[in-house]
Amino acid sequence: MGLGASAAGDEDELYAPPMPPLAERVGSLRLLRAFRRNTLDAFPRACLHEPAVTLRLPGGGCVVLLCVPEAVRHVLVSAAGDFARLPAGRRVLGPIAGRGLVLAEGEAWRRQRRVLAPAFTPRTVPLMAGHIARATEASIRRLDAAGGAPVDLQAEMQRLSLDIAASSMFSLETGPFEARIRRMVSGYLGGLGRPQVSDFLLPPGWPTPASPRRALFRRRWLRLVGEIIAARRAQGHGEAPRDLFDLLSTAHDEADGLLADEVGTMIVAGHETTASTLFWAATLLARAPAVQDALAAEARALDLGEESAADSLPRLSLARAVVQETLRLYPPAYMIARRALRDGATCGAALPAGATVMIPTWVMHRNPRWWARPGAFDPQRFLRPGTEPDRYVYLPFGAGPRVCIGAPLALAEATLVLARLARDFVVSLDGDRPVMPVATVTVRPDHAPRFRLRRRP
């Protein structure tokens, strides 16, 4: 029985989505190999009751999984300077992110974060709301045109999120680029973006079997990003920055390639996480009709049009809770990995220099020590007074200085889109095949299910 299996009694009225079971016994090599297939298969059950689990690597070295909030705070906040991103992460994400914010370290990261910060403050959320509402209206029309026939909602949410990212961050229509971006990003995340054992075991700088193909992908990706930059430059540059592109182009010299890396990073990060969250939320709501109906009632009482979406957003409390619960069950940062730069320790676990340190967000989000009915889809847990989760237990976007810079915007976008979707349609899955999560770089479904969307009366 997996973590998502419904228990008897108090979970009977709540939907519990299917989940891979935690591993009873796991070695370091099994954990590393699982990255190629599905990381969720290899998280050890011991993480539910131990503060740390240490796995020894052949030939020396170790992997340490930290499973309690005190240890999370140590790595991500208190001693954040003692840890860096894994070389494996650079190998896997480098072809897309290059030297962008996601992989930058030290002073380079601080400088890039300062450049981007003005575009990602809470004050920008109301400005984004109009972009979100306008793009969502176009998506609703496309879904309406299906006439109730089965649709690929995952692909539609990717298209919608790309439209929102392009219009809000770069003042662009994605038309000429949308299909190519989705094809390249999806292809990479499902193939070359799957970490391999060699990514972890070979020293930094050494080529892996995937290196030549990743280098080829990077050349193709940079060509596409270059076309996007050229299209945006053709619009000109106002006296004051009007969007994220203006901020980036003012701060970075295009000749050094950093502008392309930042633009490419923002394109991917700006749509992949939100599209995934919306897909999983729709999957959950399709199996929880009572929640779906309540969400529709909330949304129908508000004006979600382009001019009023920003004012309505704070009143979408259930929609926001559905998004938060979806992020608990399917967190974008399902695991946070770091490399120890110097000897240290936390919660009784030694963290020797060079150790791979992993925070299994996926498991922490399902630990009954911190969550009632952890396997159930229960948005009300985020609405009940006095039940706000510990900030180092609930980690959908990470924590500390390197918390996802776009988290507030992603949460607002998903809330508005989901409310509009539920207001207009009854969402159901076309078939009974379980949708299982597969985690490599992100958490994706094991197949592309079809949905049926029926207009609400």
C-alpha cells in the first residue's frame, strides 16, 4: 500500500491519490539509479521517523537525507554558506539554465538576484493579474471549442502558462515560439534532463555519456532563446523598464551570454512549475467533485475578468487552499540537494565535506508527525485556524535565501487560473487509469491522461 492509499475511518470521505510506496530498504546506488527512472521509488521509509538517514557510497563518501525541520533550517538558512548546489545539478540543468539565477553561486547569485528582485515583489502580483486573466480567457475559449471531447489538459496548461510568462515578463506573444519551446523543454525534461548515476559519481568537469547530446541541446536551445530576444528587442526599450526583459537587458551585456541564460531560465521556470501544479490540481479535483463544486461556487461570486482579477484574488481563499494542497502533494521542489563544502553536523548527523545532502520534501509533506491524514487531498487543512504548517516542513518552493523568487507570482497565477477553470467547467478524467507521479527534474504524470470538460449551467 502506497502513501496515498486511503485508510479506513476518518479518510473515507477524502480522496487519496495513488502514490509510489516508500522503500523499506534502500542503498545509495539504488537512490542514485532511481533518478533515471523515478526518484519517488527510492525514498526510504525511515525518513518518516528518523531525523537523518545516511547512505554510504562505494569507494567512500555518503548521501545524507535530512528529514526534520531543524535540519532543513540548518542547511538552507543557518549554515547556507556551507553548502552549494551539486555538480550533478549543474550537469542536468546547465543546458537550459547556463549561468542563470538557478545555478549561480556566491556573489554572482547575489548580483543576479538583486537585478531580478524588482520584478518579483508582492506589489507586482496585481499587475500580473490582468495578464493572467487575459491569457486564461483565451485558454477557456480553446477548451470550449473541444465541445466536451477528451482534451490534453497538461498540454493546454503548458501553453497557457507560457502565454502568461511571455506576456507578463517579456511583453511578447508566444505564437511563433510556443510549440518549439514546449517541445524542447518537455523533450529535455523527459530525456536528457533525467539525472544519471554518472552525473553524481564523476568528478566535476568530467564528461558523462550524456554530455555530447546535452551540449547539442544547449546549442539548439540558445538559438531559440536568441530568436526570442531578437523579437523582444524589435519592440524597442522605453525610458523606464516596463518588464523583466528591460531589467535584464539593462543589467547584462548580451555578448557575454548571461542575458540569454537568464531569459531561458525565466521562460522555463516561469511556466513549467505552474503548468505542472495546474495539471495536478485538475487531476485531484476530477476525483473530488464536492471540492470542485465548492470552488466553482466561490469563483462564481467574484468577477475574474481582466479589470477585476487583482481585486478578487484575495477573496479566492478556497482556490488558494486547493493550490497549496496540490503543492503539498506534488511539490515542484520534491527534493532539495546540496553538497557540503566543509565538515559539519546537524540533528546528530555528520555532514562531512563533499557529502551529498538531500532534503526529501516529498516525504516531509507526507509525514503524519506534521500532517493529519497526510495521504488525503484536503484543502481545508490550509483554511483551519491555527494549522499553518511549519515553514521548514512545507517546502514547495524551498526555503531560505534561495527560495524560489517567483513563488508569490506562481501561487497567484495558479489560484486565478484554477478558479476560472472550475467556474466555467466540470472537470473529469476520461477513464479510470490511475495517474502516477514520476519525479526526475520535476514531478510529472506517468502518462498523459485525457480530461473531459463540461460547461457548467
